[in-house]
Amino acid sequence: MFLKVSLYISLVIFLIAFTYKVATWFRYKIGTGAAEIPTSTRFFSAVKGILSTIFSADILTLIKIFVLDVLLQFRILREDFLRWIMHIFIYGGFMLLLLMHALDKYITAAIWNNYYSTVNPFMFLRDLFGAFVIVGVLIAIYRRFILKVPRLFSNAMDIYAILIVAVIILSGIFLEASKMVAYSDYKRMVDEYSGLSEPEELKSLEAYWVKEFGTISPNLKGPFDEKILQKGKELHQSNCGNCHARPQWAFVSYGTAKIISPIGLGIDRAHLPSVLWYIHVLACLVGLAYLPLSKMFHIFASSVSLLANGVIGKEKLTPANQATLQAMELDACTHCGTCSLRCSVIMAFEEFTNMNIFPSEKIASIRALASGKELSPQELRHIQEGVCLCTNCYRCTVVCPVGINLQDLWFNVRETLLQKGYPESLVLSPLSFYRGLMKEETVPKDYEKPLIQAKEAIAAQCDLMKKKEKVLPLTPTNRELPSGLNLSAQAKTFSVCFSCQTCTTVCPVVGNYENPQEILGLLPHQIMHAAGLGLRDLAFGSNMLWDCLTCYQCQEQCPQGVCVTDVLYELKNLAIKQVREKTLHHMERI
Amino acid sequence: MMEFALFLGCTIPARLNQYESSSRAVLEKLSVGLIDIREFNCCGYPLRNIDFRVFILSSARNLALAEKKNLPLMTLCKCCYGSLKKADYLMKENAALKKDVNATLEKEGLKYEGRVEIKHLLSVLHKEIGIEAIKGKLVATFKKLKVATHYGCHALRPSQVVGFDNAVAPSLFDQLVEVTGAESIDWPMKLECCGAPLWGVNDSLSMDLTLKKLTDGKKSGADYVCAACPYCHIQFDKVQKMILSQRNVNHPLPSILYTQLLGLSLGIDRKALGLEMNEIPITGIEESLSKETELAEEKELAEQKETKEKTESNKE
């Protein structure tokens, strides 16, 4: 009764949570394109897409992906053998236990009509599958906490996932072990199944079980007479042996039983087997009820992601399905860290302490963003910086074991945040090359806006640039500027500039304009001069800085050996750093 | 056999597969072994505008990985080449910088001593393999084909750091183009920038510079512009296509990757060279492949036909 009621309760919770989660796939909005599409359109468009895929030649691809990537998980194997073993053990062992043991009434008993959980091979297999899961969980703990796989971060969800699996399996093993030693369980079986009543016979059987199978009896203790044992063995074979394999077959539980045997009587007296039964059953039911809200939901979402991304390929999706796919992919992420391990810009983390630089950590932030949760200005800024610090190399997408198109996700979120968020100086670098290539396909109306905003944010900090007078006092100047240009030993060379203007003459950017100063502000030789004088505002506020091609013509031709391009690089670094610090500082004050 | 750690960078695997496949095919033909190191990250080039330390750490990490395997490193990208060279140079110049970088790399058990030789594909072809050796492997040459070589800024300059070729009058690339039988033309803007570093940052300026350069090449009589860098090539290919539609220009100068050009005269399968993958079609170039080989092919075909006919008649 208890089992039935609690099972139904947990099933109901599971279904509600499951529906809620799947509904978010159609509700969550990622990217500018998704904002205008109603949930119902997305739902019907997904149904249409799925149906048209199933009734097409793509079904063969789907079957192939299901076998290779979903069941056998070749994509994990391709990345890392140890991880594959770990995952196959946990998932394989758990699935088999679910089918053979938890659902035995419906599946195992239906297939084998002489099924008893106490006979072989079932008794043996149950422990074998349990052992698989334990080995898998141990590898998981080893990888996370001992081997310390680089850039693999453990959050609360990861620890919960390991814990719930461990509790289910360990409680199961201890349950079985405690039943092996418990006298009352032995007694119950004898009463129910043996039909023996003769005290002499009962004693012989009990002696045999105490000696051979680890039952701890309050009445009997070895050593036993050979004759009694012989008798017990015969009684066992005729009364119990048919339906009860030797408990040694359940090797993990039997080993555990041996370990706990010294306190066997106490275990029985404390009714530990029934306590453990409750723990085991409740852990399973909690695991089931909470599954859709936990990391374990990836069982469904990752499979969907693999299948969907496997057939979508390069074809263009409808905007509605694109939006749904990306929302679904947020749930498919298992937080395995492969993307962070292979990410091209991870070294940026050494300088910018922002967890959102790591692709694996971005997902959780984007999930919060997509759910419409109120995020603090800092959080938003960190997400924006995280998605912008990206060379668009597609490696995260290529290596993702569940096939998530991470690159497109970053691109989409980036565009939205760039249009709505804070001025982002990162766009003033070759990282924007890809954005430029994509502009015809993604066409944000305001393609130029983030670029203008970024330049304006830097110019806003350059008060001198706003002055109308052409003559500037040379004091006070920023003495820190010349000494601050020391990142690469070469940048200091600007001090030997004698303003011969060779750099400006050979600059192809300067050469592109009839009135270069109007458009570019200070020209290269003037920037060198401004740097020497400590006129920070003039150097940072000039468009020349951001329009530099870094073609190194100026530096190559400078008769004084000034590393002009390198100085420009360093000035850019300083300007970006100052804007970044100022924005962060401003946010902290709010 | 010569062996290199192949540094692909970010752009080639993501956006220019034909450069990777054609380079692999060409290098295989010329018996150069390539080792892939999966742990490589960004060379640091796009990060130089943003933060010096991020740039140098990214670059140094790659160098440390190659050094760990005791391999020289080959890039296909001029910007990767320039960045790695720059980082290597700075660390050799500045012991304190090297120490600081290594202190960070050590967290991953890495260290860079400065023993990695950094090469660009073109230097490997020119110096390690040599013009004569390439000549020996050719199966066809181009006739009446005029090619404008584009050297790429970050390979040429700053010359004291990169040491690729003479920065004022380079000839390495021209020799490599001429070995295929094509004529490498003189053109005034040969050593100018392709414009790619500003694409996405200041598109109109970037387009001005690209268009100026390509118009100059066209005016100088080039049939194709030839690059050996993903940024330059994409700028001359995909971006040129965008410029053509935006600025009403209708005489493109198509861009061919050097490995595609050389691959054709080495007789490599056109699929491996990805000839159809360029945005501005270059397949017309196959018509300029020399008559001798065509004749040879025709002869071969005729022979095949003959033997086929013979066997058929034998069957009868």
C-alpha cells in the first residue's frame, strides 16, 4: 500500500515536472529572432518538423544515431575512454537494474515465467549491474575530486546526481546484505516456503544456512556436526534450493553481509532490513519525482538533442524550430566540461575572472537569462563578456558529446545582448570578423550599433576630445600613461619618436582618406607623441586606434625603431581595460 | 620524413575546410608528416587588441604543447604565424615575461623554454622541401595564367620578429607560384594589407582597402589573386562577394588558395582541393592546366578505350 501510494505520488510529480520542463522548450526565448514567435506557433512547428522527419528517409539516420550515439555513446568514447567507461557503467548498469529489477513484475516476469528475484541468473545479474553502477560512480568521484580533470567544475547538480545514484545503489546492496544476515528474514522464508515443522529438521536447515549462507542466528553457532550439516544440505536442496540460489551469487551483497555479520543480530533486532527497504524505495521515488528538475533530465533532453542535431545538419531550420531547439539544448547539457576543455580562448580566464568564459558554465547563465529571471547588472555583463570572448572556432559544437550546437547559441545570445546590453569593447577586435561574415544572414537591423556604442563608451572617458579649442594646455598630463605602456618591452620605444611622420605617410588607413584627421582623429605619429606627453584622452579617443589594421607598415618603416603598431596595441589594451574596470566599478556601486 | 605539429587555428576548421584538406593533400604528396595536437588553442591574434597577457598566454600555451612533443610547428595562417612568432620573440627577449608566463602555464604542467621552430606552410615548401623537389613531383603546369601573389602582412612584418622573407622585396611566394608554370605578376599593391583585420570592426574602411587592392591586381593583369592565409582568402573571397553586391562592382578578381593552385599541378583530386568550395568560382583555372598533360590524358583515355574494345571483341 505504502509502495503503491508513494509510487503514484512520485509518478504524478514526475509527469508534472516533465511537462513543465518540456513546455519551457517552447516558452524560453533565446535570441532576437525568438522574441516574436508565440509558443503555440513553436509547438505546432515542432510537431510538423518531427513528423516530416520521421516519415522521410531521415528515419534511417535517426535509427543510426539512436544506436551509436544515444545507446552506445560513441561521441563520449571519441573524447575520452575513461569517461565512456564511467558513463556506460552508470547508465548501462542503472538501466538494466531498472528494467530487470525495478520493473520486474512488468518486464522480467513477463518474459521469463519462472522468474524469481532469488534465483539465478537474476540474483547474480542484479548484483553485477549494481557493481557496474558503483564502479561508474567511483570513476566519477575519482575524475572530479582526485584526478581533477582540467576545467571540470562540480556544481550542486553534479553532486546531487552522484549522490542520488550512490544512495539508491548502496541502500539496495545494504538491504540485501542485511536480509542475508537477518534471522527474522530467514525465519519468514522458512515459514512461508519450506513447510518444515519438525524441530530437528528446522535446526539442521538453520545450521546449514548459518554455516553456508551467512545467516546470523540467535540460537545456533558453529562449529556444527558434519551430520547435521549434511542433513541441512539435503533439506535445503529439497525445500529451498529450487527458488533460492546460493547467496554467494549476489557477490557484492554477500561480501557486504560478511563485513556486517558481527553486528548481524543487532541489525535484525533494529529492523534494519525494513528501514533500508524504505530508504531504497524512497531514494528511487525521490530520484524519479525530481528527475525532470535535476541533471538527470539529460537522459531525455540529450537524446533529443543528439537525434535532432543529427538530422538537422546544415539545413536551415525555421526560426520557430530554431528557437525551440536552442531552448531544448539548454536542458541537454550534462555539464560534462568537454567544451571548456577544448575551448580556444580559455586562457582569457587567467586575466578576466569570469566563469562565463567557460562554455560549460555559460549554459547555466544562459538558462537563467532565457527563463526571464531578473539578473543583476554584473551577471548580465559577465554573460555578455563570456559570449563575446569567442573566436567562433566551432570546437565546442564539434566536441559536444550530446551534439549541442553551442556556437549558434553563443552567437544568438551575443547578438541579443550586444543590441540591448552594455557597450562592449570586445567587438573592436578581430573577434568580430565572424560577425561581419554573418551579417547578411543574421541581419540585425542595427548591425553597426554595438560598434558605435563601444567607440562612444571609450570616447566618453576622454574629456579632452570634447573640447572645442584647438590649443590644449600640456598640464596636467597623465604621467602614468607613458610608464603604463610596458606590457611588451617594445612598446616603450615610442619615446624616441621625433615626429618625422613616416608612420603616418605609409599608413594605408590614413591614405584612404582625403582629410584623415577629420575621420581618424590623431594620426599615428601624433598618437606616438600624445603617448609620450601623457595625453591619454587624445590617444584613446582617436578613431585611428580602432581603425588600425595592424599591418605593421609603420613599424617596419620607422627610422627610429619605434614599435608603432605595438604601441597602438598597448594603448588599445589600456583603453579597454579602463572601460571594463569603470563599468564593473560603476555596477558595484549600484 | 619531416614532421610538423600542424597548427590549424580557429578559422580554418570552422570556415575554410578546403584550405585544410588541400594542404593535407599537398603535404602528403610531398612526404611531410603532420601531427595533430588536439589541445592547441587560439594563437592569440584576435586577443591582441584586447589584452596583452591573454594574447601571450594563449600563444605560449601552444608553443609549450609543441615543445612537449619536440616538434617544429607549422601554421597555415599568416596571422597565427605572426602571433606565435611575436610571443616567441618577446619571451626570448624578456626573461621576466617568460617566467611570468611559465608560472601560469605550470598550472597545467606546461612550460615553454623557447625551443620550438615556428614555420609557415610557404616557408616549409620553399626551404624545407625546395623548389626543385616540388618541380620533380609536378604532373601538369599552368599555361598563360597570371597570378597576383598576396604575401600577407603578419608573415612579412615586423621583419625582425617574423623572419619570413625580405620584407621590402620578398620573392619566396613568387617562386612558389612560378614553379606551377603560372606567371607571378608585378603589382603595385602586392605588399598591402587585405583589409581583413577591420572586417566586422569598420566594414566600410575594410571594403575600401580590399577593393583598392583587388582593383589594382585586376588592372595589373592578374587572372587570380593567390593567398596562403585564411583571413586574407576569406576577405578576397566571401567578403569580395559581399563588396561586389554592395558597391556595384562586376569584375571580380577570384582568389585561389596556394595549396589549391599547387595541388592542381601535383595532380591532386579536385575534391580534396575543394575547388567548388570557394565563394567566387575558380574552377575555370583548370582550363589553363598544360596541354601536355591533357594530351597525355587523352592518350591514356584512347589507350583505355582501345583495350576495352579489344577485350570486348575478344569476348565476342
